[in-house]
Amino acid sequence: MTTSCQPSPTRFPEVGEYLCAKRAMVNGALEGILAGNRTSHDDLLHSSMRYSLLSGGKRIRPILTLAVAEFLGVSAELALQAACAAELIHCASLMLDDLPCMDNMSIRRGRHSNHLVFGEDVTTLSAINLLTLAYQALLSYASGDPTLAYSLLRAMNDAVGADGLIGGQIGDLHPEQLPRDYGVFHTVYERKTGRLFSFAVESGARIGGASTAEFDCLASYAKSLGLVFQICDDILDSNGDPKIMGKEIAMDEGKQTLPKFTGLESSMCMARGLVEFAASQLASFGDRASLLVQVPWFVFEQVPGVGGPVPEAAHNHAAPIVFSNHAAAGGQF
Ligand code: IPE
Ligand code: IPE
Ligand code: MG
Ligand code: MG
Ligand code: MG
């Protein structure tokens, strides 16, 4: 897929530019993965996977993997297959999440959800097939470094399973079985969204050969970033612009989201606190981590009404926050 990338106006142009630059790299690698798995008799499967995988999307998870690897002095190229694994899982989760039996969404990344084009049967099967491609992408590390491949595979498996994305989605769809307090949001958000952010960051750390101390800081950063991401997404569900987001809003009315539980303002405060916490986890790295430090701020500034001073360390360019319509490219970044 060749979509031109224009960063949205942002107070964090370094992040905007990095996302744009690396998006093409990720898209190219995903194209390669799909092309490499094509058989003569799977047109429907291939078309469905292609439709959702190469339809845009911000690619924030895979780009985090690349950014962490580069931060640790390893080329992004070496982390590319692990980065793709995170995006393959994410894309599969969106296809399933949009099904009528789940969130029943009609629009995703600025166009019809997969099941409206291919049918629920094909959507389900092609989402599962994307999962197999994610495992395959990680297996590519086995010939060079079996120990690394094993640790990546195990980490991804844990991030997807009952204590990860799938468990989180169950909690999201069946909140009646959970106690109604902040811990729920923590558990559901952390599982359904946070664990994949953690996998993305931690695989960059593994590939980059992070020391234990570096790994722990990055892991803690990722955990908070994942929570920030889901809180902001839930806030945007009530006050975002569907054209910018490329998906419908007000779809979580029946859900026990944090904004519903605690209100928009308080959710923003919590998100901001987590942004600050995430950034603080990288403080010991100094300027070297400036790009990574800015990512949570960049995510947070997508929420309308968020403004105000940003700490010096997060590199305030003081440009106005203006959103541009990137729905066709799959999101607002
Ligand atoms: C949407 O993720 C699902 C959530 C976890 C909130 P993104 O906002 O990253 O979706 P795309 O990949 O850009 O479409
Ligand atoms: C999605 O959360 C988390 C997933 C694991 C897919 P949402 O249901 O809020 O994501 P959107 O808003 O549909 O993108
Ligand atoms: Mg959902
Ligand atoms: Mg949804
Ligand atoms: Mg949402």
C-alpha cells in the first residue's frame, strides 16, 4: 500500500514525523507477509486479510517496536517482523471486535468493517489466519536466535491469551461478572489493550538486547502507555470526530468505560497522570529517550479539550493542536 503520509499538526513533530517515516516501512513488510502467504486457492481469504490489514491504521504498536529497537541501538529492520506481529494481532482483534456479536461496528479505518464486505464467516476465519501469520513472523527469528524467538513467541502468546487481549475482551463484553470499581477498568484496559502495547515495546527491548534495568523501565512505560491509549480512545468515543477517527463514535454507550464511570474530566486527569508516569519511567535515559517520552503526550493530545502546559522534558513546541482528516489513512495521527 502506498499512502502518502503527512503528519498532523502537533506539538510533538518528532513523533509525527517518525510515525510517518516508519509507517511506510511497516506497510511494506505487511504487504510482503501477505504476498508470501498467498496460495492459488485462497482469494477470498487473501482479499479479506488484505482489506483490513492494508487499509490504513496508525501503526502505533509496530512503530513502538521499531522505536524501542532503535533507541537501544539496533536497526529497525531487525525488529520489523516482531513489529508486524504486533500489528497482525491488532488487526485481527479489530476485525473480531467489530463483529455484530461484539461491538457491532460498521465503519473501521474510514471504510466498511470487514464483515460487511466479506461476511462474518470470512471475517472470523481471516482474523484467525492473521494470528497464524503473527506467529509465523516471530518464527522468522528462530534460525538466527532461537532463544530470542522463543521469548518473543511466549510473550506474544501471553499478550493474546486469557490474561491478555482475549481475557480483556471477555471482561469488556461481559462486565456483569466483574466487580464495578476502578480495578475493573485497570484489568480490562490493561488486558484488552495494554498487553499488546507491552508486547510491542518489550519485543523491541528484547531484540535491542535491553539490560534488565532498561527492560523494566520500558515495560513500566508501556504498561502506562497502553492504559492511556484506551482511556483516550474511550474519551474519543464520546467527544471525538468520527471523520478523523475513521470509526463510529458513541458505540460504547452500553459499556462500562472509565469515562462513563468517572466522567470525562476525571478520565482526562487520570490519562494525564498516566502520561506523566509513563514519561517518568524513561527519565533515567535522559535526552536519548526523548522520542519515546513524547509518544504518550502525542497520544493524549489527540483528545479534544486537552491542552495546557506540557513539561519541558516533553519538548513543548507550543504549536496549536489542530486535527486533520486522516480517516482515509485510518486514523488521526
Ligand atoms: C483501536 O486501536 C483499538 C484500541 C485499542 C483502542 P487504534 O486506534 O490503534 O486503531 P488503528 O490501528 O489506528 O486503526
Ligand atoms: C478495542 O477496544 C480493544 C481491542 C482489543 C480491539 P474498543 O472496542 O474500544 O476499540 P474500538 O473503539 O472499536 O477501536
Ligand atoms: Mg471493543
Ligand atoms: Mg470496538
Ligand atoms: Mg473504542
